[in-house]
Amino acid sequence: EKGTYPHYMLKEIDEQPAVMRKIIQAYQNEQGELEIDEAILTALNEADRMYIIAAGTSYHAGLVGKDYFEKIAGIPVEVHISSEFGYNMPLLSEKPLFMFITQSGETADSRQVLVKIKELGHPTLTVTNVQGSTLSREADHTLLLHAGPEIAVASTKAYTAQIAVLALTAAVAAKKSGRSVDFDIVQELGIVANAIQAMVDSKEEMEQIARDFLSTTRNAFFIGRNLDFCVSMEGALKLKEISYIQAEGFAGGELKHGTIALIEDGTPIFALATQKAVSLNIRGNVKEVVARGANPCIIAMEGMEEEGDTLVLPKVHPLLTPLVSVIPLQLISYYAALHRECDVDKPRNLAKSVTVE
Ligand code: F6R
């Protein structure tokens, strides 16, 4: 129950540090070693390519997961929107493994793909928060998120749980196949939990950002590059679904290929700068929009901040930044919706699980 919280969404945002710790615990054995079902590790290591299938926020988590399986475990990955994939299947590799990411385990668009893939006889794995859900029962294997029930329609703790479980699984799969992993995922996720805590403890700052940037605007843009691009899309989705502000998340480099035409005096732009390799590029993109009158909210990782940045995120492993950078975006969306007197937990036209195609 939501206890003293005004909304489930705020409670679920606050639970995220605990969820990170719960996940570490749930995947550790008595000796404190990480453990993933052997059958899942075998399926991962036998696959020549993994196809991640998901919708909405879970699709956004899948985009982050692709980086983990490719960079940490050396497994090529494609990420697909379930409602697209089912009716227009790409050429498949010889030994594909299908991963369905779904908080509820009930999303019809994802289930129809699972049914088709089972007919083809390929191995399947569901990553879900709900044990015994349809997609969990029907897939060969299941990885649980351990996030606890998510009640608010807007997904928050399930998104970070999905990313954490994918990172952990990629690290264990890498070790299993003899690849060296140059960081300790348990330790890094512990650092992430503390960083998330610092963010959820800064609610007043987030509320002020929502006031400064979103109180009267009709639209907002989110930009980032590489992993920050994935989080930009999630930030835009959160904002539009609960505050009804029209929002778009896209790759920083795409600005000049069209969207920059929409920038007017005062247009809010949320720019993420957590990725060193592209930090100069994203700073350049911010300059481009500022020159056209945009109001930039720059969210940078510690060590990469510059004078005038709006928010500095505590430093975490560069692959794990989405777990931290998404928190202010969740909170800013929450407060923007609250200020507009929207029904935060039950936005119009939306249902928690979408059981029709
Ligand atoms: C957004 C949101 C939706 C879901 C999507 C998939 O906040 O909650 O976009 O992520 O409907 O749902 P699951 O993960 O249950 O398959």
C-alpha cells in the first residue's frame, strides 16, 4: 500500500535503491557468488544472436540491455518493438535466442511474438516482474525482476530493475563463457544504489526544475547520445504519459536533421551528458539549440560537469549511468504532472497492462 505517499508513482521511485539491493541479493548464492540458472547461461552462450522483444518502457530498457550483452558478454543483439516484429519478422540468424522483457508478463503485443517464435521452435526467455504471468509460463526460461508490485501506470522501478537484471545477467554470462569482465557488477550496482538514493533525496531540486522548465510549456525535448539517447526516449515517454506535455527523445546528432526547426524561445531541452566518448558532441548540440533560444536543462555525470549545468549526477560505472540519469527524469515528470493537476497514478487513456494487440 502507498502508506504516507500521495501517489504510488512517488513511492515506487523511492523504492529504487532498495530494489537494486534486492536484485543483488536475489541473484547471489550462500557463498555470495552471483548465480543465474545454468539453463539460461547455456542458452545465452549457444545463441549466435539475441533478439530482445518488448513494448514501451520495457523496450527502452531493452535498448540499454543491448549494450550490455554486446559489450560485456560479446553476444550480438537486436532490439525490436513487439507490435512491429510479430507482423514483419526480419531475417533471423541461425541460432537465435529470444528475450521478452515485460514488467507485467501479460502484454498482448509481446505474447503474440512469443507464440510465433515457439511455433518456429526457437529458445525463449522472459524477463518479468510477475512470477507465474502468461509470458513467464509460456517461455522456456524466466528471469525475475524482484521489484515488488508496480501499481502506478507509469513504469519506474521496473525499468531500473530490468536494466540491473540485464547488466547482472550479461556479466555472469560473460564469466561463464570465459570472457574477462573488468569490473565487479555487485560492487558497481551497490554504488548505483547509493547514487539513486542521492537523487531521490533531492526531490525539492527536482520539483524546482519542473517549475522552471515545464510549468507553461506545451512541448519538451530530450537529447542524448549512446546510452543517454536510450534514456532520453524513456524521459520523454514518462513526461508525456503523465503530464500530457508533448515530448520527444532523440539522438543529439539528429537535431540538425529536422527537429531543430521546432526550437523557439524558451523551448525546454533536457540534455544528458554522462558518456565521455560523446561529451563534446552533446555539448555542441546544446550550443546549437541555445543559439536558437532553447532553455537547456543539462544533466551531467560528476567529472564531466561544466559551469551552468542544472544537475550533477553522482559518478557510477559508465555502462550503468541509465540507472541514475533516469531518476531525475522520473521525478521531474512526476512534479510536472502534479503541478498540472494530472492524475499521476492513472493517466487518461492508459492501462497498467495492455492485454489487447
Ligand atoms: C510506460 C509503461 C508502458 C509499458 C508497456 C509494456 O510507463 O508502463 O510503456 O512499459 O506497456 O508493459 P510490460 O512491460 O508490462 O510488457
